[in-house]
Amino acid sequence: MSTLLSTVAAKPKTTTIKIIQTSDIHGNFFPYDFINRCPGSGSLARVHAYVEEQRKTYGENVILLDNGDILQGQPSVYYYNFMNTEAPHLCAEMLNYMGYSVGNMGNHDIETGHDVYDRWVKQCKFPILGANVVDTATGKPYLPPYTTIKRDGIKITILGLITPAIPAWLPENLWSGLRFEDMEECASKWVPIIKKTEKPDILIGLFHSGRDASRKTGDWKENASLEVAKNISGFDIVLMGHDHQTFCKHVPTANGDYVLAANPGGNGNYITDITITVTKEKPVGNINFDAQVVSIKDIEPSQAFMKHFEAQYNEVEQFVSQKIGTITETIETRPAYFGSSAFIDFIHTLQLSISGAEISFAAPLSFDATIKKGDIFMSDMFNLYKYENMLYVMNLTGQEIKDYLEYSYSIWTSQMTSPDDNLLLLRSKPTGEDKSRSVFAFPSYNFDSAAGIIYTVDVTKPKGEKINIKNLADGKPFDLQRTYRVALNSYRGNGGGELLTKGAGIPQNELTKRIVSATNRDLRYYLMEYIKQQGTLSPRALNQWQFIPEEWTTKAAERDYNLLFP
């Protein structure tokens, strides 16, 4: 009897892993907009529905990641940040329920302050990363720099980084005891350590930073994600956030290779869905990456999610439904782009009142917000003031005030050479989803006007020659050499928007020396308390500044209004 032996080649093993990323959720947990009191798009409720469908196919090989800026925005997160601090934080509860594997710290998470984000980090049942968030007392990372996940024998290491420009935006008390390293320098330090100690099959960068590396905020590169991807060898995937710009592309690296880079944008309207196919075949293996940005706007929210968090939903709804006062006229941000407005001047009035300053700077923080005539509810406060900024009083000279305003209006207005030109500085080609309307060339939350002084803005003049300050609002002369007490929010006072640095010419490291005082609560709180005390508001435009020449700007304003708000 003879035996025939045949050799059959072993079939290579193929593993499929799904990486799903959310970023810049900004408290958009439920499919409801608690600010405008209407159904909302996106939301973690819709993300959960999408993820659960993927888990039906891929099971535990679905890895869910969040890339920061989740603790600020909608009242649903504000309430659990600052109002109900005894209950488990809703954000941690939701992320745990949804089965997130990894989170990353964002600048707006830091904005909530140590009490909030330290509590949140402890309650999350997964690591919140931040390799370049350094504890100044120890010199070591304040948060885990990276984590490694195993699925079907595949090792995936995830390195977390945050935009380092936080000192240019936030008061130091919110990030006391911390410093923020340059992203590229930090990655160059940690990648060799990861390669040596973890030996991962796949290395992912989870970076709360955008892709426009040319943009500097103070001394920091605000959006360095693609620079890290290109210059630091070893990454297979770089997941981005912060700039709210959807993106999905293989980008070339300095060593001639390619890295997959993806960004889901903001507010939970999209997710990035990356399918990793790993074929292990000795002596070599093969890894393929297929990625897409997926809209979840039209997905039915998860009913299981909504039922599980029904009590918290009702609690937030009750919070935003509180009546705090009455307003006699509808106010909105739209007029603020064309002159003195009741909306912005109400904020100016409050800032001057609670600070005792002589001059106030403020900008429309929401592009298009409205407070309707009638009862004012807690929800309206998030339209009136979008961020949790403190109020600073700073010492600025008259010349610095003028230069500050010159910079503001140079990014706000065009230089008109004829009556047919645009008054406002608009992009030649609108970008983003809504291409039906024109958009500003620069962010409108940096369009600071002033109160406490009487001035004109001559839009026929170039930058540096637009502003003519006639006198203080009380009739006293304005002196370029004198030092004035100026009220402005903490974002601006720390260098945000660069109006103090590039505009007024004050070095970034000198700004803190100019701060005379700072509130210990955010401006929204003071606005709320002011309205409660007043009972009824009748805000009016102060009419302390205007665009000239009026025979040009009046008609140009009408045209530009229709371009911005068709």
C-alpha cells in the first residue's frame, strides 16, 4: 500500500478592521438643537445608529475613536459641565455606552477648565490621549501619550496630539500646570519609542489639529496635522480635527510614501469610516486602507440610545426652557457686519458695566444668531454668547487701540475704489457645503468693533488709514499716547485672532502683563445675571461708529447683505 502525500499551501488569513472617527462634536449629543429649540442634524444618537450597523458585520473589529472638542457647544454639555456637577458627566456616560475605544483632548475641552475635563477623563472607561500635553511639575505627559489595541492578532497603536496654540486662546488658570509641545517635535520623540516598544502593525495619529500648516497663532503652528504626517515617518493613518473641514486623501510623505489623512468635520454631521484589510501570509503580509467621509445627517437616530438617555434629555430640556427675562425688540447679528448694532452693543454695554473699563472690544461670535422679541429663555443665552469666555480688562495705549481696530477692519472690509465694489471682504469663490451664498474671507468672530469711543471707518482707505477716532463717548478727547482700560474677552486677551499681536503690535509673551483684571465666571453667566436683574431689556444700537463714505457704503451694504443672506 502506498501513501500519496500532497502539500497544500496554507490559505492566507484576512482580517478586516473598521476605524470610525468622530471629531468636534461640540455637545451635539441628541438629534435636537437645544439652542434654537428645533430638530438638529448629526449627533451622537445618529453616530450610534451607524456604528451599531457596522458592528453587525464586523463585531468587535469596529474601533470607535473621538478626536476632541466634545465638551463645549450645545447646552447638553454645558449643563453637565457647570450646572449638574454631581451626576456622572453625560459625555462620559454616552461615550462609554457607545463603546468608544480611544478619545483625544481638544482645545475646547481644555476651555472647560481642570475641574470639568479632569472629572470627565476619570469617568471615561477608555484613555483620553494627549502626548504633547505636558505636566510642568514632572515634565511627563499629563495624559496617556498613546495606547495599543489588538484585534485578531493585529496591533494598532494610536498616538494622540492636540493643537499647541491653547495659550493664545485660553486663560492660564484653565490649563494651570500644563504646557503644550509642538506637534512635530513631540511626534518625532514618541514614534521611535512606539516602534521599539509596541512594534505595531498599524500606527495611527489622532490629532486635534487641522491641515493648514501655514496658519500660525502667536508662536504656535495651529494646524500641523499634515506636516506631522508628511515629515515624521511611520504613520499609516493620520486622523485630523479642529478646523471642521471634511477631508479624506492619501497624502505624500517626505520619504516618498503615502499616508491616509481624514477629517470628519464638525458637529457630528459626518464620520470618517476607514476599512483596514490585513492579509497575513508568511513571510510577508499586506495591509490595505479604504476610507470615506460618510454623511449621517439622514440616518434615523438610535432609539436604544434615545431611550437610555431619556432622563438626561428631559433634564437639559428643562434647563434651557427656564425664562430669565423679556426683550422688547428682536436683535440679530446680521446688522453687526454693516455698522453699530443692538446685538453687539448690548455685549459692549455689559462689558463696560461689569468691568469699569473705558473702552470695550467685541465681535459677533455666531455668524447668524437671533434673539426674538418676547420672553428670553436660557437657550437664548447660547445664541447671545457662544463660548465660555471670561472678561479681561487690559491696559492699551490709544495708538494700540487704533492699530487693533485697523487690523480688525482690514480683515472685515475691502478697500473700495468705486461705489460698485464690495463693502465687505468676501471670498471670490464660496467654499463648504452651502455654495449658494458668499462667505467672509476671514472668520467673523474676529470682527471686533469698539464702544466707548466715537470713530469712523473709511473703506476707501488702505489698512492702517481706515480708522479715525474722534473722541471718547463722553466727549473727552482721545489721546494716542494715553493708556486706557479696555474690556475684551479672554480669547482675544490671550492673543486669539491676533488683533493684539499682529494688530496692536504687542508681543505674545507680553500680553499677560497687560491684564489688569479677569472675571472668575464666563461672560454668558454675567449676561444671564444681568438680564435677570433687569427683567426687561430694550437694547439699542449705540451708534458710536460708522462706515464712510455713506454715499458708497449704504448701497454696498445692501448688495453685500443679499450675498451673505440670500
